Amino acid sequence: MSEATRPRLLIARNPDPDSKLPYLLRLPIDGGLILKARDTWPRTARVFCARAPEGWPEMPEIVEDVAVVSCVRRGIAMDIVLDRPREYRSQLVFTNLANGREAIFWQTRKVVGTARPGARIPGRRASGIEDLEIVEDTRERYPYRFAHQQAHTVREALPAGDYAVRGPTGSVVAAVERKALADLAAGLTNGTLVFELARLAELPRAVVVVEDRYSALIAHAHAPGGFLPDMLARVAVRYPEVPILFLETRPFAEEWTFRYLAAALAEDLAETSGTTPPAGSTPEPSPGTG
């Protein structure tokens, strides 16, 4: 296909000076879907869009003209891939507001992962441990830094998992396997996740954390509907001792990994010493109670 005949995404200025949506998008689908948009790309947040019943202007002021690799509807979403090195993959989500009006949001994976209004990573130390030593597997390519937690990492080869804590004897007392959604989907499809869970199940405590939402697995674009959730349910039943938790974003998964490993270490110390967990791992009674 020549460059001239390739489908294209056109972005123009909205000729309506009173509109709160200053741009128009023309997408090569449904005979030329035309939307009004608040911005030219969802760089820092979701971009609100609306249908443009006025249509495409006769003499548009073009802002961007980009070749489209694919533009495909998938249920309530539309996946868009552009032919350029940066800012090339995005998604339009068609939904309804509480009042019944249609709302369209233009988003990327980056802004979906960071848009969690009101949610903040807590700064309190975990289980009363002032500086938790977390063992990071040497094969972990994009490791957590735990920059906002009271922890430091050392790199060692782990028998299972990506992060772990060791007890006083040096043995692993708990481990966490980290998964991006794509990694989880691949492991379910090719069967490698089963072997990872089998190794994790040999440890005293273990968990898998997923840096996304369960709804994203259901809507995964590269698997038949229901296939991945079914496979996930089967492995969860087969290995009930290794929970699989969907924690929405990478920062939240990192935070939960820190607190899980600290709690596991505190519990192990309590079990081996025959005492209560370290100070701060359990709340003290309020004055006047018990």
C-alpha cells in the first residue's frame, strides 16, 4: 500500500470558537469517525472527547496527519496504532455517564496507570521494621526501587519469585512474583505460569502481584473472550497457596510487595522466637479498651 492510500488519523482545529473541545479527530473507521477532543494526544491524562455532529469542516486547519497501522473496535474500546516512533498506541473508550449521556475517553497505557484520583502511597513503615532488606532476583529486568519505602535491596539468584525476604537462618520465608498484564497473559497462554506457581508453592509464603486490573485481563485484545480468565481460575484452584492479586498499577504493586514481605518477615520472626511480632506490626489497644 502506498503512502498516499494508507488510512490516516487527521487532527484539525475546531472551527467553533465557543467549543470547550478545541480539536477535531477524524479516524479511518465507520466511514470516517469524527470526534471533538480536548487535546491532540493523551499525554498526561485521559482526553475527553465527544461526537461531532457538525461533521468535518470543508477547509480544515490540519494540526496532525499521521498514517494509521490499525484502528479496530473491541467492544466498548477502539484500539489505535499509528505509524510513528513515539506516541503511537492509544485507545478510545466509549461509555455512558450516570445521566445516560455518552462519554468518550482517549487514553494510553501510561495515563491509565497513573490516573488514580485520591489514591496516595502511604509512607508508614511496614510491620515496624525500620529498614527492610529485600532480595531482588538477578533476572529481574525492570526492578522496583522501593524509593518511597523504608527498604533497601540486594541482588541474588532466587529459587522462585522476583522479590523475597530471608529469615535469620538465611532461608527464604516469603517471595513475590511480579507480573505486568502482558506477562501474565503470555504465561497463561503458553503454560509457563504453572511452573512458576509450582516453584512458588514450595516456599513458606508466596504471592503473585499483577500491575493492572482484572478487567484489563478480561478485555485483553489477543485472546478469545473468556479464555484468559478461565485459565487464571484453573491455576488459582490448582495452587491455592499462591494468591494472584490484581493491584491496578505498578506503584501500588510495589507498595504492596514491600508491606507483604515485611509482614511475612515479622511473622516468621515471631514464629521462630515464640514471641509477638515486632513493635508496630500489630496495633496497640486504644485507651480504655480491654
